[in-house]
Amino acid sequence: MASLPQRGLVPPLLWGLSLFLSLPGPVWLQPSPPPQSSPPTELHPCHTCRGLVDSFNKGLERTIRDNFGGGNTAWEEEKLSKYKDSETRLVEVLESVCSKSDFECHRLLELSEELVESWWFHKQQEAPDLFQWLCSDSLKLCCPSGTFGPSCLPCPGGTEKPCGGYGQCEGEGTRGGSGRCDCQSGYGGEACGQCGLGYFEADRNASHLVCSACFGPCARCSGPEESNCLQCKKGWALHHLKCVDIDECGTERASCGANQFCVNTEGSYECRDCAKACLGCMGAGPGRCKKCSPGYQQVGSKCLDVDECETEVCPGENQQCENTEGSYRCVCTEGYKQIEGICVKEQIPESAGFFSEMTEDELVVLQQMFFGVIICALATLAAKGDLVFTAIFIGAVAAMTGYWLSERSDRVLEGFIKGR
């Protein structure tokens, strides 16, 4: 009779391990979720459609290049004419027109797949521009260049040169946007046809405009020189065609706090804090105070610290005065410390004697050591100076001393140092 195979621990362990792995892991074993990033800026559907058409056109170029070019020209021309507008080629192009991660492209392709097929089989000859036919005419997502909005209105400045060529028409080429011109630096106006604030016309003709910067503080000018100013920027005043800085600190234009003073800067001003010694001031430092702060006194033209310690300001026993900037403090004299507002003498603990803090157990050990030393000494004398007994005596004494000192080493050392 054949013996049955032994049932060891391995099968149950494997079963238990598989059961454990099938259960959801504890929280600390679960993979942490990826960090959340801010959502990307959503593109206008027109841009998505343009990207889809560009990718489709690249696919057309790739499929022609990949499938032919073997050298048999007559055969290729015959097959090419059949493959050029075939469903096989269309499927090959559409399979790779969107990247795997481009969700918007896939969604738009799903919505417009029938339109693309209709264009491929029926509309290519009469509408060779797929972008115009699909994105503008059929889906109505895009507008012609130089136009914007649901009705594809012309941008400011016209469709040929939107915003005069010196700015960007908001929403141009899409069915959205306001059509407002975002002008380049130095240009302004509804269609960017004027020079902006701080610039002047250096050159202008029917086709272009050149704007150059005015002299620093000029808001409007007739040329680049300091004397060409027509209007000044904020904080400056026009005087004989030049912009002169306004001293706001000398007028009511400055607005500083009660304990601040005004400092004029080019085209503006700053408010800075008065010195600690001042209650109100006209400038920096203790010599420009309107009034002295508490703890300071007028000495000549300056507010200086009062030394309160020159008078009896610390009446407490065993106290002394320490002067501080604008005030003082009372501290205990040397050898005293403050407890609940009173200066009391510091108690210096007396050092313990050699045997003063010994416990009862340590006394017993010391007695045993003493009797052990006496016994070893007597044994040594009885052996009449025998070297073996002498060595035993020395070893016993060293062992007992080491045991005792291991428990008392810190206090023994302190006792020896202080001679107690």
C-alpha cells in the first residue's frame, strides 16, 4: 500500500499567505495618491481642432512615404491612385491622429469622425482645406484670421493687419474673445495705432509707426530730450517744458503716522519711524524730536536717556538698580536671588563627609571588607611571608575595594577632594 505524502506546514502557510495577500492592505502599505497639481489651462476648442487637423495632415504625408518608394514606378503609380483616397489609408491616419493622453483631441475626433469621413470620400475636391471645412464651416469652432467671436467680426485695425501689427486681438481666429487689442509696450489706442504713455512718435507713415520712450518722468512728450515734456507722470510737475519733482513732504500730499517723519523721493515720498527717544519728530535721530518720550529728557537739542539709578528707585532690601534705554530695572545684589519678589540669600549646600551618606547595605559591605583584610593579613603572617599567600591577600583586598568603590566612586572622590 503506497504511503500518502506527508502533510507538512508548507501548504497551510502558502494558503494563508495567498489569503493575506488577497485582503486589502493596511493604510501604511497602500500606495500614496499622486500629488495633486493645478489643472492645466484649458485651450479653446478651435485650438484643439487646429491641432487635430495638423496631426491629420502629417499622417497623410507619413502614410504616402511609408507605403511606397520601392522602385517599381509603374506598379506604385497604379497602387497609389487606389490607396490615396482609400478607407485603409484613412483608418491608418485616424489611428494615430491623437496622442493617448490628449483627451480633448479624442473627444473632438469622436464627435467629428463622420464629418471627417464625409470630407475624405466626398468633399476633398471642392474643399481641399480640411481646417476651413471642418473647424470653421462645419463645427463652427474657428474664425478666419483677423476675425473673432461667434459672428467672426473683424478685429480692430482690420483683418489684414489686426491691431495695426503692434498687438494681439483677443480671441482672433476663434469663436470667442472680446476682440480687444493687447498692445505691445509703447503702443496704445483701440487698434494700437498711437504711442502709449511715456512714448512719442519717432516715425510714422501709411504702413508703420515707431514709438520711442520719453525722458524719464515725462508722461507725454514731443521728443526724447528733458525739455520736450508735455505732461508729467504722477509726483512730478511741469515747469518750462521740464518735469520737476514735487516735494510731498513740504505739502499736504504726504500722509505719515503720528510717530513718523516724511522723506522725499523722486516722484514720491517715504514715511520712516522716529527715534525711540521721540514722541513725534521732524527727521531722523534724537536731535529732531518734537517731544521726548517717557524716560528721556531734553539736553540741548537732543532727547537723551534719563539715568533713573541716580535716585533711590529700588527700595527693596538687597536690591540694586540697573539703567536701561528709556527705563531701569531692579535686580538682586550678588549672593542673593529673587523669590516671589523678595531678594533672599543663596544657600550654599555644605559638602558631605566621607561616611555621612553611606547606606546600611554599604556599611555591611565595608565591615566585610575590613574583616576580610584582617583575615588575609593573619594568613599572610602565618605563611611567614610566603609569596603565594601574599598574592592572594593583595587580590582579595583589590576585589573588595573595587566592589565598594564601584557603588560609591562619585561620593568617595568628592570626599577626598574636599578633605572631609
